[in-house]
Amino acid sequence: MAKSNLHNSRKSFELNGKTYNYYSLQALQDAGVADVSKLPYSIKVLLESVLRQYDGYVIKDEHVENLAKWGKDADKDAEVPFKPSRVILQDFTGVPVVVDLASLRSAMAEMGGDPQDINPEIPVDLVIDHSVQVDAYGTEEALQRNMKLEFQRNAERYEFLSWAQKAYDNYRAVPPATGIVHQVNLEYLASVVHAVENEEGTFDAFPDTLVGTDSHTTMINGIGVLGWGVGGIEAEAGMLGQPSYFPIPEVVGVKLTGSLPEGTTATDLALKVVQVLREHGVVGKFVEFFGPGVVELPLADRATIANMAPEYGATCGFFPVDEEALDYMRLTGREEEHIAVTKKYLEENDMFFTPEKVEPVYTDVIEIDLSAIETNLSGPKRPQDLIPLSKMKEVFQETVVAPEGPKGLGLPANELEKSAPIEFEDGTKADFTSGDIAIAAITSCTNTSNPYVMLGAGLVAKKAVELGLTPPPHVKTSLAPGSKVVTGYLVDSGLQPYLDQIGFNTVGYGCTTCIGNSGPLRPEIEKTIAENDLLATSVLSGNRNFEGRIHPLVKANYLASPPLVVAYALAGTVNIDLKNDPIAQDKDGNDVFFKDIWPTAQEIKEVVKQTVTPELFRREYERVFTENEAWNSIKTSDDALYAFDEKSTYIQNPPFFQGLSKEPEAISELKGLRVVGKFGDSITTDHISPAGAIGKDTPAGLYLRENGVEPRDFNSYGSRRGNHEVMMRGTFANIRIRNQIAPGTEGGFTTYWPTGEVMPMYDACMKYKEDGTGLVVLAGKDYGMGSSRDWAAKGTNLLGIKTVIAESYERIHRSNLVMMGVLPLQFMEGDSVESLGLTGEEEITVNITEDVKPRAVLQATATDKDGNVKQFDVLARFDSEVEIDYYRHGGILQMVLRNKLK
């Protein structure tokens, strides 16, 4: 801990014979800086971080004062230099982070520096959870078969991650088949309050804070640990001791009242929160939950709500630490001594929540009455499009024929009458009708960490089996628990066998269907859907249902709670009024209704009480680093520098540092840019850089085939993020993206303006690069929404795109673009591609100079082929001074390398 003592704020307390030092927020009030007593809890955590890490150089007096004066007295343009206490990675986004670190070491050595200077400066945990795919399902052998295939596909990546564990200080890898990163974080990695022994033999106490390379890192806010998702590039900066800067956030208080009605779940509440907060508008803001309803929510329910912060658009959804959080620490096997330190520290610093405390002052307050929540789904393409279960059939039928868009599929009026027979290999026959479910998946960090909904799903399965129900054969069922603990309580409760009997066998521990790793459907089903152009649907307990994400052949995807996923799987279609229509017939031919299989809240609570115990958590986590024999047997070198293999199709040394000068060039005008992409609203990072399957005839597929990789071994884009050659070719290659300057196409195409030829995006960009022509992308609102996918920015950079001009940006992607040296520009209020009449054929010039300031208004000109010129203003979306430095250096990594060499 830095030994600064600004405003005499360094204090200590005694507990159980030990001395704990801490930085007191009350000291700021005593010194007359500001009244901190009514600050939101999340702002207090930020304030403690800048006070403790104050050095007068990077973190200055004004940073502390501006946060202490949060609210009406704060400088509206001030920013927070945030240094988290740790970083968490998952393997899809984590591999490129570790590749960049290895590349930085190589560049450091080549430029005459000491490669050992490149090391994480704070603890880093990488949880391998994104590589499992659902190849096998519905059988007892599914888990073992999927694990075996995972290791075969990812041997090279896993060898690399294992090398890193030896090569770097402060870095641990949690092996595959352990659990989903956010659940492992919640159940095991998070300390809530750190107590670190120092050189004097006393302990430094401070809040646990983090950033993670997954947008759902926000789940940890459910236990009062402040954290959010960042791009891999920003995570690297944090690991290397650089603060991330952001404007002092507004904090929207969400007052919860009442309690959830009988028959509803945390998922129903979370989906409602997404809808309410999306409508209110919380992008770039903190959300903090308070009020009497908070006490009614078990911690697992809070984690479900906190998890979906990216879906409601907030930076985080924070629940302050209270007795329920401490009880959860106890339940998950944390030591009593540490729990006592956590409570004492938070009480000393006025950060411990009790319902009777004076409410903090918030920027804005929204009230949500828990007693008004009903059973919900969301879809078909966005998490914020809430549908009450009671209206699902009616809304689905409207969606089918509504014009194509976020809430419409644009299909003919007779679509739901279309049907075709399927004959399976074993002789079973079935019909597939438009609206039928192809995938029913209990998946994702949002819900599989919540024992109430997981055991609820088990109880639905038990009632179904007892009645003789089973899903139709066209439904691909799967269960991917968030951790081994979930399997522990499903087995101990006796409910797992019932899930197995209706096809919800465990397929793996990790992110599966939710991120597009749903694996193949049975060949007969894929063939029937494709040949007859049928509307296939999915129901999953995930947090994302963007177009093209779950499976290429599934056009309508609905988010629902795990027990509701089981109920829909049994029905086999979403074209049903589940509340009133019979779901199926029992073994005696009697109609079975929703109420016959839905468990009561009391039934669920009893099973939770009997089976979810501290012993279960301790048993699973005490062997977390030693249990996976396949992981432990990986052989790696002990060298400090990674030996990049030019023949590798998984791990390559990226070109970010090639030809890097020791000093950056001045910022100058962007001239003669050609438009390579023109898009509408809601372009996601998944559209820009897909994570799922690689098509064999795409530029990435052709590259892999040229390098001797058979299509069956392609793996996914996500698993090849350590190879820039694949990822460049996959940029703007989502099969569902529509580029308006390549009309009549779907997928990664553009028009190469010098010849007018329509060609793959990658091919056109390489031609422009040969000509020395810079590129620009034009877009609408919410550009870059969705996952914190740094390759969406890295790929943009490597394709030669100098700037993006959009109506608005999602927070993480805007930040990533700057940190990759790409200029994010925003149309002025009221302007858009349409209002300015931009066709995409123009050449664009942006008047940016060395003296540019944060959020400066710049002039752009668009010149068409006849020489007609349009001038319009754009906003430079540099949100802090340091972002201008990143841009000047060509990116944050280049800046870090130059600084380390000095």
C-alpha cells in the first residue's frame, strides 16, 4: 500500500490481536474537503481507491476532491483515474491479452529493454471457461466427450496459457471444466475486502475492486465488489500499472420495495430491470440498488441482477455489502476471521449497508415494486424486449410477420403453417413446424450460479418425469452449470437424474450456448430447417440473444429462467400459451398444464436449505488448481520469452509493434478516407467480430484451409483470438451483418469503390492498404453494443480503418477503439448518415490536429464522385486527456512500451 497520508487519512483498527491500516473517508470530512456521509456506496469505493493510491503525480489532489464532492458540487468535466486491485480474464478474451504481453516482452527485448520488466503489477486470474462446445448432449457421456474434444481442439492455446503461468508473476490460470468465470469469481476468488500483510507485519485493508475482460464481470457487484467489463486492451493497461480514466459517473438509485410474488424467479426480476433501465437510460452510469426490497433478495438473486448490467446499459449494478453478503461469504466457505475483518473495515469506513441507514443522495431515483413482477421472457433479438409469459404466444405471432427489425422477423403470414417431416437415424419420426424449438439450454453465468432457479429447474424436471413427459426429439437440450458446486447440489438433492432423463445432462462447465458455442444440431434437423426454410427458435437461460449469436439457423431466441427453459423444452414450441394451453399429455393421455409442473417457492427453499452448504463449496474449491489431470500434464518451457511458431494457426506474434519508433508522431488530418462499411443502429461487437463458427468459404476459413486445417478442426473465432491473421479476416464477418454499401448481400461484404466490385470486407481492405488509402465506417446508434470484445477494435485497426463515425457508442467499444489508435467520432445531435445524405461513395476528410482536446468539435468534409462537397461537424469522442495520448502513440500498448523503455 502506498504510504501517502493525504488529509491525515491513514488510520488503523485492532481486531483479534492484529493491526489493520486503512484510509478513512471520514478524514476528508474532518479536513473540510466535503461531506461524504451521503455519497452512494459505489462512489465511496471509488473515493477510497483514489485516496489510498494518491501520489500527487498520476492521482492528484483534485481527483480526490472532485470525487469527495460528487454530485452538484463536483466538476462536471472531471475524471476518475481508477486502479483496480485485481484483474480477471476468461480465455476467449484472455488469450489475446496474454499474447499481447508475450509480444510486448519480445518487442522490449528487440528494442534493448529487459523483458522481465513486462509483468502484471496486480493479481490476475484467468478462468478457462469459454472453449467448451456442446458437441455431445442428452447422454451420460456428454460431459467427458465434450471435455476430451475441448482439450484436443485447444491443446496449443492451453499450452500457451500454462507457459504464462510459469513465466509471469501475479498470474494464475483456473483450469478448464471448473466453472464460469463470474461464478468462480463470486464463489471463490472475490475477497470483498482485501487484508494484505505488509513489511511492518501489520495488515492493509481496502475494498476488493476489479476489471474483467468479459462484460458480465458486473455480476460481482451483487456481493458489493465494484467491478465491470473492459476491453482486453484496458485490462492490459491495468495489469501494467496504468489507471483507466473515465468521467465521474452519475449514480442512478434503484429503490426496491415489496417482495417477489409466488411462482416468479430472479430471472423474471432481472429481465424486468433490463426493460425499465433501458427505457430510463443508464448508459455510462452506475446503478445502485437500495431500499427495503434489497433485504428480501438472496445474494444469488442480487448477482443475477448485477450480471445483466451490460444488458440494461449501465457500467455496473451495485449492491452494497450487508448481512446477507456476509452470510453468503459464510455459505461459500470463506474463513470466519476474514468475514469479521470485512465487516469491521466496512463499518469503520461507513460502507456497510443496513436498511435503517440514511439513504444516500443519488443523481436520480427509480422505484421497482418486486410484488408487481410476473413470469417473463425476452426476445427475439434483444434482452430488453420483455414479454410476459401470459402474452408470449400472441407476441410471437405478431413478431413473425412484423417488418424485419429488432422486434420483427418479416416473414409471410402463413409462416407458422409451414412444416416438414424429420426421420432420425434411429428410425424415430417427427415433424418440425415453424416456431418449434431447436435449442433449449440451461446456460450462462446469469442464472447457473443461482441455486433457487437451478433447483427450481430440477423440480420441474422431477414433476415432468413423474408424469411421463419428455421433450420432442427436435429439441437440443443441454445443461452447462456455472461451477462444480451446482452439480454438487443437483446431485445431493436427487434432482440431477430427473434432468438427465429429459435430456438436460451436464455438457460442460463453461459458457456454451449463450456465446454461440451451442455446437451442431442433429444433421437431420439442420437439413430439414435449411431445406424447408423453417423458422427455428431457441429458449435459453442466458443474457444475450442477439441475431446470429446462438446458432446460424435459429432466427428467434428467447431468454428465460432455467425452470421456464425446461417447461418450453417439454412443449417443444414457443407458439403456445404456456399458462393456459396443455404442454403435453401424461403417460395416461391426460393433458398436463403449466401449474402441474411448476414448483412453489416453499418447495424450492426447502431443497436449497438441505443441499446448499459451506462444506460443498469448500470441497469443490480446495482442489480447484489440482483436480484437472489433463491440464496438470501439459508440458511447457521455462523461458521468459515465448517461442512464437510461424506455422501456428492459434498463436501468432501480432504486428502492433512492427517498425515502432521510439517517439510518437504528431496527430494530423485524416485525408481521403473511403467508406468501407455503412451500417444502421445496434451494430454489436458480435457483428464486428463474431465469436462463433468459422465458415469454410469465408476469408478466415480459406486462410485456415490454406494452412492445412480441415473444416472440422476450425474451432471458433473466439478460440483463435491469439492469431491476428484469422481475426482480421473475421472482422465484420458475422453472417447476419448487412453492409448498406453492398446491397443484396448478407455477411462480411463491401463495395471496393475504385472498381465498384462487391467483395469480402477483408479483401477490399487489403486492396485499400496496398493503395495507401485510409478507411472509415459510418453507423447509427449504439455502435459496438454487447460483449467487451477487444478484437472488434483490434480488427478494425488492422484492416486500416482510421475512424468510425456513429450517432452513439456503447461504453466499452468506444474506449477500445481509442486504445487501439482508432478515432471514434460522433455525429452532432440531430445529424445522421441519412440526414446528411451520405451514400458511402464519398471520400471523407477529418480536420484533426495535434492540439485536439477531449470532446472537441471537429470539421469533416465528404466529397462525392462529381466533386460536390458537404461539410459537417463531428464530436471527437476522446473522453479524457490520456485518451489523446493513446491515440497519438497509435494505441495504449505502444505508449506503455515506449514508457517502459524510458
